[in-house]
Amino acid sequence: MPNKNRLIYMLLGMGIGIVLTSIVAILNPVIKYRDYSQQDLEMLAREYMIEEMRENRDEERVSVKTKVDRQDSNTNEEITEIEFEIDKGENSKEVIEKLYEKGIIENVDDFTDRVVERNLQKRFQYGIYEVTIPIDYDSLLDRITIK
């Protein structure tokens, strides 16, 4: 008989422990909720959009399209559209070098100075961009950086 009572009390104790643990978990859940700001939501949407664009792209393409029929309002200068990509994790120096190599900016030092003046060194947004050149530095920075 003593073994039978011991087994009953042990099962009763375990049952009570499970019930109490469940009640505590219900009354005090350990769930962390995160409030996203508008900027966070826009950044997440860009990331998903960029991933979707990469998946839909059949092959890597680099295109330089020259549009002779478009003219600048002040001159008869040829307008060129250049596509370039900022990869995730690239620092500002790498991005600026890439822009210079593509011919989007004319002077690395002047553009770097403008980036520093506007405090945008760590605000480049990765993605694929199509830029019409000539373009002024501020307009370019507005397009490729996070506000």
C-alpha cells in the first residue's frame, strides 16, 4: 500500500505542477512585440522588392542606353541612362568607386566631400538603379541613400 500512495501523490504533484506552470504562462506570456516605424517598413519593402527583382531576372545584364531623341533643356547634350547596382554590405568608398567607374560622377573627391557634408556615409541603400546622366550630386544622393 505505501507504494500505491506514493505513486498517487507523485502523479498528483506532477499534475498540480503542470497546471500551475500553464496558468503562469497564460498570465505572463514571454512574447516580444516590435513596433516598426514607417522608415523600417519602407526599408523592409525595398529589401523584399530587390530580392524579387533578382529572382525574376533571367540573366545578369548591364545596359547602357543612349537616348539621342531626348535633349537637355539648355543644351543639345546627349542624355545617357546607366544601370548600376549597390550590393548589400558595400561601404561608401566602394559605392563611390563604382559610380566613378560607370561614369556617373566625374570626380571622386568632390562627390566624397558632398557625401560627408550631408552625413550620408552609412546611408547608401543597396539595390539596382538606373540613372540618367548628367545628374547633379545632390539628386544622385537623394536617389541612392536612405533619408
